[in-house]
Amino acid sequence: MPDKSREFDRISLETSFRFLLPLLESPRTWPPVLLALLIPGIALAQSSPQRESQAMLWVAALAGTFAAVLATWRYRESIRHSLRTPAPPEKRLEGFEPEELVQLLEISSDWLWKTDDQHRFTHLSAGLRDHSMMDPADFLAHRPWEIASEDTPETRESGRRSFARHEPVRFVITLRDRLGARRHLELTGAPIFDGTIFVGYRGSGRDVTRHVDTERALRENQVRYQEVIEAINEVIFRTDANGRLTYLNRAWERIFGHPVRDSIDTSLVDYVHPDDQHALAQDFSSVLSGAASAYAGQFRLRRRNGEICWIEATAHPVSRHGGATEPEGLAGTLVDVSVRKIAEMTLRNLNQELEARVQLRTAELEASNRELEAFSYSVSHDLRTPLRAIEGFARILEDELEDRLDDEARGHILRIRNASQRMALLIDDLLRLAQLTRQPLHKETFDLSELAVQILDELRAAEPGRKVTIEVTPGLIVSADRNLMQVALENLLDNAWKFSSRCDHARISLTAELERDRRVFCITDNGVGLDMAFANKLFRPFHRLHVGAEFPGTGIGLANVHRIILRHGGNIWVTARPNEGAKFYFTLGH
């Protein structure tokens, strides 16, 4: 029975609440409804002690229902208030109207874009087509990282994670435009929320192809520049204001053996030979202080294995603003010149040795000249005296015994006198040969053709009966020693005159030709000529290629000519054939 009564009371309570709840929607109905609900509960509690628990349940249910109604009413009132209250004014940048802000946004970007809450593009402005030659429709309904691009999977995954975390994004995607050209598009955007609900992204885009290509070209140039710097075989260094190394290329390690990693932040002077450290430190300080504009010099440096090498160094000050501020350090090069230095030292030693040899040789030549002078004096005085005696006594015998001498004896006396005369001529030629060696060279400008004509005129006057055709090229101006050249021409022209004496119509000429920027003179005759097999002996003293009875001479003349030409820095040679004449060529230097 009690259970049935309790169930009846519950059903009655619920029925009453369902009926009364609509009445609680207005605060004006709250007092009478609450009073109507409290009276049955008080009556129930007073009816019997057994009903007291039911009365308490009634009151608790009443309190809970009232609290729910109160909360519902407050929520509805807040909504009504928000609908009745006007919205706050939009936030604006001071001094800019909304239309101006839109224009600024269009100026600062190439196009605008937005996505839905699934990160799919829902709109792209026409600027994408205008600036990048791409159709915005190709992007719609696609996520940024799903667009067919040339980016690496890592780049696309990084962009996807940023979108998934609803973070502000800024990344570059690489695509091909409708012409097949590579385009780099920079997307910048921010997430948009409706309260706490994510609704998508809004952002702007720019075509940064030129910027990306410029950066890539700059990086490639830096790589090439670094490769060149590392490949050259001289050290490039840089120091700070305290002289400590801040940069070294790999040549430092290749040439000197010191690891670059260990050498950075050390002083360059520490690697220099102790005897050169003080001077180098002072020179570097002068450059850093401005007392000197640059440094260039040589010093010794220690390799890692302890070997000492010679270095040729250059250095100049460097600053952040190209010299407008105090120098921040030095930049320069180091070149290993050990091989050149050793060669210079070797050459210096050779020069010293050569000078010693020259001095020794000079002393020997001076001694030889003194001996030659003594010999000349002896020839001039000691040999001429007996020759004169032989010549004189032979003449006396011939004169005193003229009636008693037969033809044979008279022939002997004649041969004695001729021999003494030839000996006198030989002595004269020897003295002349010795004088040519000692005689100083006095160059002057004169007409060689005129000198040759004078000599030929003298030869023609000595033998007026000969028929000789003479040809001399006029105007052969030379710079030489006139006296020595007269001796040379006298010997050459006299030989041409002598060896062409058997010709009925002799021809002698002096000409000149230009060969390889030098003038070559030639004296030609149509005389007996010579065998070229013996031409190498022609300019040696006392060597004659013809019998003295046919063509008199001592064999000294061409030796004198050879020495005169050599003293003028020239050369002399001959071409000839037997019975076809000879051609003597000579030069006088440049």
C-alpha cells in the first residue's frame, strides 16, 4: 500500500509541473505560481509524519524547476537585448576609408584568396590570371598543398601541417603557367573564426618568381665564387681589427699545412718567422691606423712541418661601409714565392761568381794585352833590325859584286831581298792586327759608298791600263768607326781587284739589301773565286787559298776584316765558286 501511494504522488507531481512550467515563462506569474505550489507541500507535511518525506521531495523539485526556469529566462533576455542593441561601429585604420583599404590591399598583393573550413579554395581574385597567367578556376575546390606543383613532399607536408593547426601561413608553391614557364607563388593568410568555430582562411598572394630566381642566381653565383676562391693556388685571408684571422680559403691548408679550422681566430703574425714578426706587425698596424694605404712585401712563414718558406703578401683595409668608417680589419693574399726566392738567390750567387770570373778574365786579358804590347814592341824593333840588316847587306853584295855575279847568284840575292821585304810586310800586318784588338771604337755616321769609291779610284790609278766595270750603290749611310771600315773596305776591294786581274773585263760592285729588318752589304767580283770546302779557313790569320806567286799577300787581310766586322756587332760570310767569282756579305749590327 505505501508503494502505491508513493507512485501516485510522483505521477501527480510530474503532472502538476508539466502544467505549471508554461506559466513560469514570465516573471509576473512567478509569485502566485510559487504560492500555489508551496501550499500543497505544507499541507502534505502537516497531514501526517509519514508524509513529511514526500513534502520535502515536493519542495526540492519545486526549487530545481524554478532554477531552470530562471536560467532559461536570463538566456532569452540576453538574446532579446542583443537584438535590440545596435552593433558597435566597425574598427577602421585612422585616416582610411574601407574603399581605400581595399585599394591598399590590392596594391600590396597580386591577388586575394579564401578557403572553406576544409582548406579548399573557394575564391581567387582575377589578379592571379593577370600577374601569373594562371586560371583561378584551376585552384577552386583544391587544397593548397594538393595543387600539382614542383615542390618537394617535405614542403607540401609542412604547409599542410600549418593549415591543420590553424596557424597564420606564409609559404611558396612552384607551378607551371599556361606557357610552361615556372612560377613561384607566395601565399600569405590567416585563419578566420566565427566565435570559436573555424570557418576557413583569408589571405593574399604574390608572384615572387623574379625574387626567387634572383635569390637562386645569387646563391649560384656565391657557390661559383666560393669554388673559384677555393680553387686558386694562393691564400686569401681576412682579419679583424686586432689582426686575428676571420677567413681563410683552402689554399692555406694545401700550401702551409695548417688546418683552416684551427687557424681561425688566431693571429697571422703568430705563423711568421720570429725575425720578421715585429716588422710585419708594425706594417699591419700602419695600414689599420691609416698611416699607410696598403701593404705589399715579403716575409718568412713557418709551415706546419716546421719548414720555412718565403711569402709575398698584399693587404688593404676593409670596412663595413666601403671605407667611410674605421677599418674593421685587413683583407689580402699570400703567395708562396720560395721557388722564385731560391732562384733569385741562386742567380745572385751565379752573378757574384760570374763577376769574380770576369774580374779574373779581365786581369788575364790585361796581362795578355801587356804581353801583346811587349810583343809588338819586340816585333817593331827587335825583328825589324835584322831584317833591315839582311836587306842592306844583300843590296851591298848586289852592288859591289855586280860584275862578278852570275845569273844564279844574282837570283839568290834577289830571293833574299824579296823574302826580307815579305817579312817586313808580314810584320806590318801583325802590328795592324794587334792594333785592331786594342783600338777603341769611335762610331760616326758617314757614307760608305763614298768611301768605297775613293778606294776604287786609288786602285784604278795604280793600274790605269785595266778594264774594270765598277758599280757602287750610292747613299749607303752607316754608323760605324770610319777608320776601321776603311781598313775593312781596303782589304775587301783590294782582294776583288787582285783576284779579278786575269779577267779581260773585270766587274766589281758594292750593293746592299734589306733582309729581316737588317741591311746586308755585298762586295762582288767575277775573279777566280774559291772552293767553298775551304771557306771556313778564309778568315783565319795566315791561311791562304791561292799560291803566293799568283796572287801576293800575307793571309792577314781577311782576318782583320773579320775582327772589324765582329767589333761592330755584325757578321761576315762568303759564297763563291772556282773561276766564277766571289761574293762577300757583311752586316754592321742593327
